[in-house]
Amino acid sequence: MALDFFKKGQQMTVCDDSRVGFSFNNPDTTSNYHAPNFGLIVSHDELRYDEMFGNPLIAEADSQSITDDQLLDYARLAIRYMEVELNIDILPRRIRYEDGIDDTGAVETRTDYDDEDYIKTFKNSRKQEEALYLREQGYAFRVIQARKEFRVKMRRRPVRDILTANFVDPYFGNTIVDLMPYRIVKKGFTGVCYFRPRLLRARTNSFQYIWDRLWQPYNNDLQRIFLLDYETGYENCQDVPDEFRNIIKKLAAVTLMNIYGDGKLAAIASRSVNLNSVSESISTTLSATSATFGARIMQYRKEIKEWFTQNRSKYSRTIIGKLGQ
């Protein structure tokens, strides 16, 4: 009898945990908030129930609450902060090369692709089309590099795929060679594409044959000769490295703690309660430091700073300059 009662009581205390996020082993991988079907790297539930565990996000003065949309916006800003700091793309992006100029000086609209269906997917996305669908100029032709295996260092990383690659003439931008059959793509953070020549006959490759015998302008360095379309970033939130997700969550949490700390106990430096004499003392401050979560904010900032110090060179490109001749 007692055992039956215990079993019934146990069943009554079990509840269905519907919280969303990697921390709860229930990630949202289909959300359109950041990008179409990208999912949530850091969910509102993770910020509410993990980072702010035991703290209902309600202001004491007027009972205003921080909404899920606000929490997701903090995460969105944290993602963008990390992209800028490391000069990488975390959200998925598609990059097309710019339209050319015809012989009359007018812009010649490209007709070799149709991204209408792709662009339509942005209508339900929190990110605007301008942030995920980009245009850029082509890549320069360098004589010394091109006569071997031309190496194109992509402007944006991590590279997911090369969509088109063309070698054009410097006068009208007409395609001379479709380079897609020759491409060798080093994806990810390497972000480099090689175009390896095919042999036409002994000791002669297709590129060398074209440059030496047909196209005299390519004896000099030229701009906008290699035109590439490509995609960068991660296809889904599940592909984002855990260390990125951890730092993004900490960045969003610091923003949340700063705002919530002021809303919960604005301008409060310390508060103490004496139960025996039923007294309470409160001291105020004009300091910019949040007294409520000041210690945790300082710890998170320290961890974030240490992570960037240790990993910036790992994910960012190193720029080497040369002075003099």
C-alpha cells in the first residue's frame, strides 16, 4: 500500500521538460530567427534558466519582465560581436561577384543565376537580406602566381562551397575559361581556392597555353579577372563549434546581467538584513558596475578576454607587412 502510494507520488512529481537549447539536450535546429532553418546557437531558455538560474527576470519596481525576443536579440548581438572580432562568418552567407560594366558604361546585370527562391527565404528571418546575401568585386590576376597554380585567398571565411569560378578578359568581362573543373577548394578557415591546370600535351598546361599564345594582356597584373561566387559560414547551428557557442552564451549573459541587474536593484551598492532586530540597510552608488551580478560579470569578461587572447590567431588571419624595398 505504501509502495503504491510512493509510486503514485513519484509519478506526480515528474514533469515534461520542454525547455529548448543545447544545454537541455533539446536544440532548436530549424528556427528562422538568425537565418532560414539555421536554428538557435544560444536559446532564450539557456539564458533564462541556465545563465540566470534562480533569478526570475522580473523588475522589482514595476514588475516588468525580460521577454524571449529580448534574450534572442542579446544572443544575436553576441554572434555579430564574435564575427567582427575574429573577422569570420558564423551565420550562413552567400556571396556573388558584382555586375560588370558593358561597352556603353552601363551596369550589365548578371543573368547566369537565379537566386529568387533563395532570397524569398529571408522574409521570415530576423536577419535582413543585406546581412546574409552579399556582393563583392572579383579577385586580381597576379602573373607569378597564375603561371603555376593560381591561389585565390577568399575574403570571407569559413568557406563552405564555391558556386561559380570564371576567368574573364580585362576589357569586356567576357568569360574565357570556366574554372570550375580546375578548382581545388580548401574549405573552412583556410578559405583558399586553387585552380590546377590540366595537361594538354607534354610540359604544356591549358593556362600556360592560353596566356603565352593568345592573351597578351595577361603579361601584367590585372584587377577583377577571377570572378567567384561562394558560400560561407555554418549551414546549421549544430555545426558551430562548442567553444564558439560557449563564448557567445557568455557575451549574451554579460549583456543580460548588466540590464537585469539595474532593473532589479537599480543603483544599489549593497543590502543587508538583520532578522533579530528586524532591520534592513541599503546603500546606493553611482558606479557603473552592476552590484547584483558584478562578480560574475567580471569573471565572464575575464574568461572571454582570455579565450580571445588564446584563440584569435587560430581563427583570424595573420597580416604580415613589409617595410622598405
